[in-house]
Amino acid sequence: MEEQRGKADRTAFVYTDCQLISETGEQLDRGRSTAFNPELIKQYSFIPEPAVVLTKVMHEAGPFDESIRRGTKHHKWQRIINNGWVGYHIAEPMFSYRMHTGNLSGIGRRVIGEIENGNNGERILSGYWPTTASQ
């Protein structure tokens, strides 16, 4: 019981799966994340940006490098986790993620292209988001 309580006390953010939608709001596919794993975050970007984060945790992890344009969220999650915090995944789509050619990560261009080529179905989001920060 004490171990569970300690883990709950260190929960800093909650994240969910999402619905991938088109530029016009049409439902495309489901985007899946994965259960929280601090070791996995070293290799994959699987936590969506709309995760709910405690303000205290953001202040502790900051300041963030504002010159980074790609991989910003992965950089942020790694800093939060490196400070000893954990996340909690809800495996239900609770937000919509609009796919368009202007997504900075390139996810929109890739997903739209895949769908146009007949590759429909759920997407594991970690395969689309960059893990390295670049300007």
C-alpha cells in the first residue's frame, strides 16, 4: 500500500489516446499511446502534448529551450521524468488531434499519405513523433 501511495504522490501528468481527425474535422483513425514507462521514454515519444500536467512540475522542469521547434514535447517529458515524476495513461481517446500538412512533427503529412494509400486503422503514435530536439 505504501508503494502505491508513493507512486500516486509522484504522478505529475495524465495522458490519453486520441481521435485523429482531418483538417475539416472528419474522423480518420484512433491514435494510441502506451502505458507509462520511464525507460521507454528514452527511445520513443509516446506522450501526447495535450497531457494534463501539474503546474509545480512544469516550474521544476523549466526553463525550456524556446529555440527547439521539433521534439519539444519529448524534451519536456524527459525533463519531468528525470526529476522523479511519473505519468498515468488512460487508454481511451479523450481529445481530437487534427491531421494537416502543417503539423510541425510531420505526423499529419505521414498519416494523410498513409490513409490516401489505403493504410487505415489505429496508429501507435510513438512511431510518428520525433524524439530528438531540433530547431
